[in-house]
Amino acid sequence: MSVRPTSRGRTARYWENLRRMGLRPVQIWMPDTRLPTFSAEARRQCELVNAADQAEHLIDWVENVSVFDEDATR
């Protein structure tokens, strides 16, 4: 009667095969989308990005209608 490998043993062999293929494990932490605060924070960050995009147009307009020292002829 043969003994089946444990779950830990199968996992260790699987990871070793991946390492032989030149891969390595990497742990990535992601926001928990199940939290009740996630939607509000995502909305807040989107509003900041949208506001920055609008501000960029204003900065471009100010630069286009303004005269800077570098624009003046000597």
C-alpha cells in the first residue's frame, strides 16, 4: 500500500517545479474590495484624477496667454 503525499508535500513539489522553470513566488497586497470603505476611497481618488486633468487644461491656457521672461526678445 502506497502512502499519498500530504497537501504540504504536493505544494512543495509544485513550487519546486515552478522554481526549476525559472519562476519565483511574489506576494502582492491588493486593496480589499469587500470593505465598505473601498467604494468611497475609489471615488475620492477618481475625483482627484479628474480635478488634476481639468487643472492641467487651465495651466496650459495660462502658459499660452502669458508672457514669460524667456519669451521676451533681447
